[in-house]
Amino acid sequence: MTEYGLFTLFLFLHIGAAIIAFGPSFAFPIIGAMAGKEPMHGNFATRVNEALEDRLVLPFAISMPFTGVFLIWFGHTNLLDRSGWWLDIAIVLYAIAITLAVAFQRPLIQRLVRLTAGGPPPGAGAGGSAAGARPAGPPPEILATTKKIQRNGMILSVLVVVIVLLMVTRPQF
């Protein structure tokens, strides 16, 4: 296979991995919001997000540095060249994003799965309260964990969008 053919192959693999890895992550807030409206399904929704993260997002995201190295190699890209600053920034942002996802977000999601394993508290059904009972919201630990997941998710989404913007536009100043 020619060098151009190898470059094209790794470009296909790299872009395909990005779509598979980061596409589903934009559905996580929708799934989470639906779980918040139906707490009886909260654990299931959290396990769905966990499965998507473990089986699609992280494996494909972790493959991207390898395909990226081959793109740099076969594309004869000089990372020290000032015109490729956008790639340097994208690589740093990717390293930040993958670290945040693996070291912080994943453990928080695993924690939320454990916290919601027993189902919602009494009176927290679809209507929000049992007949005659005072509405019971989620326990404070679930709320705090959910807020951290949401905050990290927003940061990760912004990082992904900025990385894609840099990779697609390749800005030159």
C-alpha cells in the first residue's frame, strides 16, 4: 500500500473512531434528564450511560492517539512547525479530556450506578410523591454526584467541540 493509501486508511480510522467515541456522549445529557424525570428508571439510565462509555466512548477515544500518530507519520507533519500550532493545542486538549473522562467522570458514573442501585427513595415515583406523602427528592449524595457528572460532561463537550473545530478548520494566524 502506498504512503498516501496508508494516510487515507488511518484518516478513515481516526475520523471513524471520533464519530463512534464522541457521538454518543452528546446523548448522555438527554438520557440523564429523562432519568431525572423518571427516578424509578434512574439506575437503568445510568447503567446505559456507563455501558456506552465503557464499550464505545473510551475504547474508541483511547484508540485515537495511535491512529493520530500514524497520521502525523504518513502525513509528514512536523509538530514543531509553527503553522501546525492548532494540532499541538488539539493534542493537549485531548490529553486533558481523556484524563478528565477516565480519572474523574468514569468513577463518578460508577459511583452513581452504586448509589441508585436500590431504586428511588419512597415517594419519588413518576409523579414525584406518594399519595399523602411529602415529595421526596433524591438523597444529597446522588444530587452532588449528578452535579459533578453534569459539570464534567459540559467541560468534556466543550473540549470535544474545540478539538473538532481545530482539526477541521486548521486555523492559520
